[in-house]
Amino acid sequence: MPPSIVLAFAVAGLLVGSFLNVCIYRLPLRESIVWPASRCTACQRHLAWFENLPVLSWTALRGRCRTCGASISPIYPIVELTTAFVFVGGVSVYGPSALLAVRLAFACALVVLFAIDLRHRILPNIITLPGIAAGFGASWFLPPGWISSLVGIAGGGGILYAIAELYYRVRGREGLGMGDVKMLAMIGAFLGWPLMVLTLVLASFAGSIVGVALIASGRGGMQAALPFGTFLALGSLVAAVAGDPILAWYLAFYR
Ligand SMILES: [Zn+2]
């Protein structure tokens, strides 16, 4: 990969990450993501262009607003750096292709869902439902193909819906939300059913480890519901990049 391409994708990732921050902040508040321009969330002052540069501004301002001194969450530079990393990783895995464009859009949706679920414990329909449609639409022309995508949507949504129903009947309260159901359907739409199943396994495994660690450290019992969407996001990123080798390795045990 030529360094100029890596650099171009890193810069594009930082800029897109900056836009994803706007989505992460405004979508849960049901605000427009295109208007008005960025403001300090504490003093409402409009930000100058040099206060809006990805990562650089946050670092130069040491995470504080220039006028009111309110601290600015490190989530912002973290999201920008993560998106830059995803863009560079994406182009090195998929190369410049139509599939790269689709997978980057998918990854951007995951970054937004991850951060919103972590902060607000919701997975907005405005991302998951168009995501299902976009993933299914793209699968007519690109991997995983429309059949695998359709089975991924129905299977992913169906499995989590069944688990959510069962959990509710047994425990008498909601363990998984419909947001998780729609998010796994979206992952199935983009990645197809085998990688959707792998995502569910990885997310459940990671969720159990973190859950046990929290219980062991006394920082949360079984009642402290962890946002499952964050684990689905991480699991599907791993599945999108390394899923096929992982599945091949696993299936080799049964040959
Ligand atoms: Zn301020």
C-alpha cells in the first residue's frame, strides 16, 4: 500500500470521525446533524474552525473549552482516531473497491452505535433500520450475496428476539432491547449469516468476560446490565476483518 493512500485514508477517517461525533452527540437528542454548526455543549458558543480540527484541537486545548473551561469528553478524539484506524485498516484489508466503500459505511454505523449505546443505552432506529436496507441492497451486487444477507437479517433478528422474549419471561424484566435485535439484523445484512453467527458468539464471549470481571471486582452485580450493542459492534468489526480465517480454523476441527 503506497504511503500516500494510507495518509489519504487516515485524513479522510479523521474528518469522517469528526462527523460521526456530531451524530453521536445529536442523534440521541433528536437534533439535526447538519445544522447548526458545532457549539460548545456547555456555553453554547459557536466553535471556530481551528477548534474543530479532529484530534489536534482537543489536544491543543487540553480537552477544555477555550472560553468557559468546561471539559470536553475524550470520546471525541477517540472516535476520530478509531475512525482513522478503521479507514486505514479497511483499505489494507479490502483494497480500493466497491466492497471497501460498503464496509466503511458499515463500520461508521458501528462506531456511532457503539458510542451511543455506551452513553445512552440505546441503539437508534435511524441507524439500524436504514442499515438493514443498505446492507441488503448492497448484497445484490457484492459479498455476501442476497441469500446470505437475507438469512442473516432474519436469523440475526430472530435469534436475539427469541433470547429477549425468553429472558423477559424467565426473569420478568428486559435483558435485551429491540435495538440489539435490529442491530444484529443489520450486521447479518452486511456480513451474511455465517459472520453474523460469529459476531454473536464473539460478542457473547466478550460480554461474559467483562461481566465476570465486573462482578469479581465488585463494581457491578448481575443486575448491572452491560450495553450488549457495544459488544456486538466490537464483535462484528473483528468478524468483518478476520471472520473468514476464524471460521475456517473452527470448521477444521470437524473435518
Ligand atoms: Zn464553552
